[in-house]
Amino acid sequence: MHGEQAGDQARAAAVAAARDQLVACGRVLLARGLLSQTSGNLSIRVSDDEVCITPSAMEYDRIEPADIVVTGLDGEVRSGARPPSSETPLHCMVYESRPDVAAIVHTHSPHATTLAILGLPIPAVHYMIALAQVTRIEVAGYATYGTEALARNVRDAFGAPARAVLIANHGLIAAGATLAEAADVAEAVETLAGLYYRALAIGQPNVLSQEQMAEVLVKFQARAPIWRTARAREPRSG
């Protein structure tokens, strides 16, 4: 009995913390121009089979912790008065296929979405791509938003260890071991997409070689544990 109570208390604490983080992160990303109005969605995996996700069709500066929805990995609502994001199937399918991912940020940020509309993967035009743990950010195939077909397309294009993938004619998915990490990846990819977009407008961008990126990836991986600890301690409120 005491073990069950302790488990229930731990779950409740994890859900409460996730709700607070999602609200704060949504407001930060809204202020930074990565989210707008009701577009995009955020989630945190709080256990092996449970997810906290932002509600559908609600402006980020109006969302409060009580508005965050808890679902199972099957997408069924377990608690919350509001409907979950229309992209809940996508989030759940990524979590099922990627045990290394504990948080997802989905945006329609301008430069990343522009490249997604063009169907252009992002190559290693700047070493910051290492934050996404890849040397090329791929483009998942288009399907109608909120569908299982779109969820499958993202899952199939988003293999480990990638932390970011574009969605054709739609936007960006960023992931991480924490919500802060996923948000940082989303912001870095938007910056990278803007640099690539501008470079393409002028000429042919220079792309870093596999050898050059291999050296960068080693350096990023070496600093990752320290960086994650520091980021986890930082407040994400506006």
C-alpha cells in the first residue's frame, strides 16, 4: 500500500512539474518567435506510457498548467479538461520509436518551415547542426496534419540519434532528453535554417565535410552532460 501511494505521489509530482515546464517553455518560445498564435505543440514524456501535451487550439500566452493534457502513448486522454493537441499521434509515435527522447517541440518557425516547403534538407553549413546530433536534417514526407500517416512519416524519417527533422510543407520537430534541450534544438535549427536560406539567396553554400563534422560532434558529445545539467537548472519562464 505504501509503495503504491509513493508511486502515485511521484507520478503526480512528475505531471505537475511537466505542466509547469510546458507552460513556461511555450511562453518563452512564443516571445522568441518560434511559436505563434495556436500553431505548434509541446510535450514531455513523464513515464514509460504517459505524456503531458499542450492543448489544441489555445494561444500559448493563455495556457495555464491546468490546461495541459495527460495522455497515454495510445493517445487516449487520462486527465485534463481540454482536448489534446491534434498532433498527439505524432508525439506518441515518436516516443514509442525513440526511447532516448523525453520531450518534443513542434514549431512552424519561419525559416525552418520555408525550407520544409521547398523540400530542402539542411546540410552542415554551420557546425551548430551538431546540436541536432546529425550532419544533415532530413525532411519527412507530407501528410495531413494530425493523422497517423503524418506520424508514420515523421517516425520513419526521425531515426536515432537525430534531434530534429523537418516536415514537408508543415514545420519542424525537435526533440531532446529534456524540454529545455528540445527547445534549444528548435531554436538552433531555426537559426541554422535562416543562415542556409540567406546563403542560398546569394550563391552556393559551403558545406562542412564529414571529417570536419566528426570532430565537432565529438566536442559536442563531450560537453553534453555538463550542458544538460546546466540547462536543466535554468528557469524557462519569460
